[in-house]
Amino acid sequence: MSQKQQLERILEIDRRIRAGRYPTAAGLAEEMEVSRRVLFNDRDFMINRLRAPIVFDRVHGGWAYADETFSLPSLMVTEGELLAFFLSLEVARRYLGTPFEAPLRSAVDKIRGSLKGPVSVSPEELQRSFSIAPPPAQGADEGLLLSLHGAIVNQRRVEMTYFTAMRRQTSVRVVEPYHLMNQGGDWYLVAWDGKRRDYRYFHVGRIRKLRLLEGQPFVRRRDFDPKAWMRQAFNVDMGAKAESVILLFDAQQAPYVRERVWHPTQAIEELPGGRVRLSFETSGLGGVLRWILQYGRHVTVEGPAALRKQWDAEVRAMARRTGEVKRESQK
């Protein structure tokens, strides 16, 4: 029997005594599916090691505390431990979506309720010292995520009504769900699309309806590796074949490029004049294009040719649009 299981039983014994329920070894043993001897050992441990003043109340026929002011030894939490827990909670709440706020807060309340004695820093104090700005992400339905998780674990095909933003069309897909990932606050499902005979990713926020197909299990394909899949993608975007992306950043943007990991395969080359050349392997050229547009004239696309062509076309289109807006304003 593990120490964790014993701790859970001790906490339950303590809770029932405090609630005036006068627990007995026989009653607890039946509920917890252990022998009465195990419960008697737990009681003896509480008396001899934790100094719990447990007595048998003959009137009520169960255990009670002779001293009602007794409390179990305090669970000490250091400032660093509480800070780490708080920050993990805030990251989860901000990035996993607001539907998870209620269960996360419930978890916090349960942990705080189990702490007796001094706690060096409270979550309220930490909130005054730290903040995490949420990304501009689309919310995800908690029930939908749980259903997809169940389908992944149990290897069940799902039928979903999905809205494709690019084509502005809604279609019904039957897929084999493999993996859920969170990118910048948005949830995506990686699944095998039987109709297209390839892996596809779907924005969970665009799934209008979901139905688990009973009696339609699937066998996971051995060629799917989440880490390898992410290694080939860029910001979720993924194509058929990985290519070598080479980007040249000027001295103004170079300091910000140096300090981050943009892709698992990246390499940074220092150039004269404070410039840097960033290179990595990915098939997600669409994601790369959307990313580098924010740098404007501070980035030059050196390769591949397909990305350079897309970049040039986008820059020319923006220039034309700027001219059109200027002419319209002069009318």
C-alpha cells in the first residue's frame, strides 16, 4: 500500500471526525475497499506519530477527537513552490481557454483548503505582483476537448461538422483523432483524414458538431510522431515536403531574432554590420509568410524560391493597395 493511499485515508478519517460523523474501521474499510486492520493501523499511526487524540466515543459508537482544537501537522509550502503553482495556474487559465477557469479555481480552493499553518505567499498577493496577458485566441469548448481526448485515448473515429475558414465552407469529415495541441492559445486537432489519405490539422474552435462513432475503432498508425510532426510544421502550418527556409534580418531586428527559438531546427549565423541569417527546415511556408510579414522591410527572404515568390507577391499587393487607398482619399 503506497504512502499516498495512506495519506488519503488519514485525511478522510480526519475530515469525518471533524464533521462529527464518528467513523469506524468497519465502515471505512467497506467504503475504501481495504481491510479493517489497515484502518486500525492508520488510526494507530495518527495517534502515535501525528499525536492525534483519537478516542472511541461509546455514545455515538465511533472515533472522535478528545481535543477538538487538534489539527493535523501543517503542510508547509515555500514561496517558490507556491509561485510555481500560481504561475502554472495562470498560464493554463490564459492559454487553455476560459472554460477551464472553473475547474482550475476549484483545484486551487481544494489545495488551499488542505493547507493548515503558515503559507508564505498567497495567490492574491501573487496576483498583485504578476500578470500574464492572454493571447488573442478563439475560445474552446471544454466538453468538446474532453470528447476529443476520449476519442484519442480509446481510438475511436469521430464525425465532425467543420468550418473551413479559407474556403468559407462547412463540410462533414470522418477522421481518426491522434493528437491535441495548443498553439498561442488556440487548440488544434491532428487527425488522419481517410478521404484525403493524409494527416490534417483542424482548429477545434471551428468544429461545429462532433459525434463519436460507436463500433468504429481504428489502429493507430506507427508513422505518426507528435514531436516529429511539430518539428516539420511552423506555427501549426504544414505542407507536403520540408524545405530550407533562409531569412536575413537587418541590424535593427537582429537582437530580437537572436534571443528566441523560432523553430526546433533553427541555426543563426552572425553577419557583418550586426545582421543575422536565420535558417530552419519546415514545410509550413504559409505560416512562415504570415510570421515574417510583421517585420516588413527589416527581413529579406533568401529561400526557398516558393517562399520568396509569395513574399514578393504579397509586398506588391500591399503597395498596390496603399496606392488605391491614397487615390481614394484624394477624391
